[in-house]
Amino acid sequence: MQAEQTLLRQLRNADPTAFRRVYDRYVQRIYYFTTSFLKSPELAQQIVRDVFTTLWERRSTLDEDIPLNGYLFTMTYGLVIAAFRERHSQCQPQEILQRLTTQSGTDTEEQVLYQELELLYQQAVAQLPPRRREIYLLSRHEGYTSQQIADRMNLSTRTIEDHLMQAYDTLGAYFQRHTY
């Protein structure tokens, strides 16, 4: 954990070598995770680029106490769901999850991995405080923008974004504690 904290500290200080180490450590796992659900190497490559671009853009806000693995895979999971939502814009979230399960191939190991990750995800979301969970679900599952949620809940956009960042951090930590 101390090595990861040092790596995160270096990343926060815009150290390109630290970024490269993070990239090298996680790029293949994120790519395979994404491809196993989307079945599109091109879309998987785009999501990998988005994950690492976002990581670099948010590097100054990274919390050294939040496990990087959980943070990256939570972000990846959200992008995979968004990609399915975009592909199947007429589907409800439950249908998207069903398609994820059925489209993840016939490989039993992939099915088990998906089911374990989905259960972990549901448990992690359930751990969020009620208001934060509502905001997170409106954003990630219903596709609302921060402004739409703010208007709907009579809150500022900044408050919504703070709730979302805290939700991502909590989910990332939960994934880290319960995976690998």
C-alpha cells in the first residue's frame, strides 16, 4: 500500500514516469475487462484511452488513501455501462445489465467474473448514503447530467459534482477492498 501511495503522490505531481507505471500495470486488465463485455476492440481501446485521459486530468485530486485499482475499475465499469446505454439507448438499465450478461460470451469464467463484479457493484452502491446513492444512480443509471440532477433536487451543480466524486471514491475503495 505504501508503494501505491508513493506512486499516487508522484502521479499527483504530474510525474510522467509514474503515469507510465500506472498505465503499464493496468492497461491490459482494463482492456480485457472492457472487451469481454463490449466485444468491440475499437470501443474497448477508446474506453481505455478515456480512463487514462481522465486519470491524468484528475491526477491532482487523487486521494492517496483511495486504492487505484478500485478507482480505475469503477471508472471503467461506468464507461462500459455508458457505452451499452449509448448502443442500446431504447433499453432500460435492467435490460442493459441483461445484455451485458448474455453478450459476455459463453465462457463460464467470464460469466462468473461478471456476476461477481455485478454483485460487488450492487453492494458498493448500497453502501452509499441515501442522497449520494440517489445522485449517483440518477447520473450513472438514468443518464442525467449534473445540471439536471441539481435542478431536480434543488441543489447546486457543485454539490452534485462533489457527491458524485465522493461516490466514485467510495465505490473505488470498496472495489479495492473486495477484489484482487
